[in-house]
Amino acid sequence: MSWFDGFEPRAFPVNGTTIFARMGGKAGSPPLLLLHGFPQTHAMWHRVAQQLAPHFFLVMPDLRGYGDSGKPPTQDDHAQASKRAMAQDMVEVMAMLGHEGFALCGHDRGARVAHRLAVDHPKRVRRLALIDIAPTLDMYEATDMSFARYYYHWFHLIQPAPLPETMIGGNCKLYLHTKLGGWGGKGTSFIEPQALAEYERCFCRAEAIHSACEDYRASAGIDLDHDRDSRAAGRKIACDTLILWGERGIIGKLYDPLALWRAQCAAGVEGRSLPAGHFIPEELPGETAQALAAFFGAAP
């Protein structure tokens, strides 16, 4: 992938699977872990990474079940796709690179992994940025017609296999493009052609579609158990946190994201909306990079 020149590809054997990642940036500078969402791969960070590379050592993995990372066998409780398992993958990847502490940013599903990582491993995360999500538990518990209409895939993908897998597989490219062009988007014109080709290559495979469904099945089951347990124990995000969401997206329409995240954080929470839909890092890479650089302590 020549468009990622300067970023080293590497496969990490961790936590019973293999995580593919690209790394690069300024050697010896603060480490920053960037996590992608559904239905994408680390390729979503390409333009943001170009702008952050002079200031950070960047690590951009494919989450387990996505991209070129491993797709562990399905368990009855979907624990292999839990955000706790995905977070553990990331902790082990960073440890293999010699980083016991790091800054962390996630978008979409990657932000849900980042949330769980920050709660489970508070000493690892120095600062946290979450892009265009509200807490999973709050979103499910506030389900109404508007939420179900906008987030129908949350309820479709959790249906027992192989129903959603078979339906998506009937025209996976159409499904993929519909998802990428939705949630306040403007079609797929803002996505780099190389990135779109990567999403098509990685998503339009039976095992990848199944793994994506498993991600959502975990979120509607075991992940909610973990979230409830954490709240009951009073375990919150311990570091300062940045919340960004899209003006044309759904999060700001249905929720008060700052209020919800302040309830889940023991440290400071700041944030704002940006003039974008859901896929903010690709629609507004300059603004995203500037916001992250400022929050994580680098000159933009």
C-alpha cells in the first residue's frame, strides 16, 4: 500500500489472535494509538496520520475481526468479539512496542474499544479521545423509534447467524457503500479511493461479515454486562477525555454527549461538534488532526 509510505506494516501475535497494524511518525515522540470503526480498517486514519506523524509515534491497528487482523473462532457468549478482548489486544500490541502508557483515540467501534480499554487499564491511557459515540449502555437503554430508525444495523447484525450474514452477503458492496454514505454523510466522495478499495477488499468476505456481526452481538450482550459491572463498581475513565461528534450525524441529535461522558469520567471532559457527518476523520481530516494534536499536547 504505497500511499502509507513511511509507515511500517507488522503483524502482532497477541491474546490468542494476530493483530495487523501500521506504525510510523516521529521516533521517540509520544505514542498515540488510533482505533478505527465499522465497517472500516486502519486505512480511515491515512490523512489524519499524515498530519500527526511529525508530532507522535502512531500505531494504527485493524481490530480483531476486521481488516487483516485475525478472526477468532466464535464463542457461545461472543466473548471473542467483546470490547474487553479487543482492548486487551491493543494493550499487548503497545506493550510489544515498548509502550506501557500511551494516548488513545477511537472512532465508532474503535471508540467503544477505547472506552473499555480506559476503564479496564486506567494506568495505560494518558489521555483519551472518543469520536462520534455515546456510551453503549446509555444508547441501548434509551432505545426509541428514532434510535432504532437511525441505528437499525445494531438490531439487524445481532440476529442469530447466519441470517444477517446471508442477507449482507447477497450484495455486500451495496451494503458497505450504504453504511459508509449514511449517518449524515454525503455519499462516499470524501473517502480516499485507496481507502474505499481497502474497505471493499476487507469487508466483502464471508468471514469478515460474520466477524462484524459478532462485534455487534457482543455489544448487545457481554459488553453490556461488562459496562453494568463497571458502573456498579464505580469504575470510570480516569484520564482527561476529548469528545468529538458530527453536526450532521446522529449522536448530537439524539443525545447530550458531553453530559453522558462526564457521568462516565472521573477526570476532565471537553468536546464539541464538527461540521461533518459520522465519518469525521475522513470528511474533515485537517480539523480532526488539529483537534487531536491540541488535545494530546502537540503543536498543530
